[in-house]
Amino acid sequence: MKYSIIVALSDSIAPTDYKAWTDIGKKIQQPPTVLNAVLKDAAQEIARSFPDLPSSIVWGNYLVFDEHGDFFVIDIDFENVELIRDTVFHVAEKRGLTVLIGKENKIYRPGIPL
């Protein structure tokens, strides 16, 4: 994995960044659960935007989704990660979702400019 993005229901993310990262870290260690319908739709739209990328970890490019009920993690290995990142922001913004990017240690909440 070269890059990871988390997309979450905004009301499931703590208001402080430290608490949000701590909570997500604990939830990721839990077994996967079925996604909320809004998140499922968002994940499918993102995946449809990149039909040529495999959905399992392989040698080379991939786009893997790990579902956790009120959030999902996208593991990315792709040369143009900015394109995927921009697509994720667009999809999340349309649905009022929060985006967490670990490599940047940033949380992008709805209604707050990037």
C-alpha cells in the first residue's frame, strides 16, 4: 500500500482530530462490518471511476476497499494518486462525508474548504 484514505460518516467522527484518529485506529482493528447505505454508494461510485484498477492487492496498481460499517478505508497503489484523492473528495463532498488522510495526518470535514 502506498496511500490510504478513510471515508466516514461525519457524525461517527469525533469533533477533535486527536480523538477522531484514536477512535478510527481502534475501529480498524475490529472485524469488518457491512457499510451504511450512503457509504456503500460512495464506495461504489469511487470504484466505478477507476474500472481498470484491480480491487485486490496485486503487484502494481490497485484500489482496495476495506469496509467497517460507518467508514471505509481505501488502500491505493496508483501513480496518479491525486486523481483518486480528488475523486474521493468530490464523492464525499456530495454526500456530506468526512475524509481522513493518514499520510498527511489531515481530516477534511464537510463544509470546510480544502
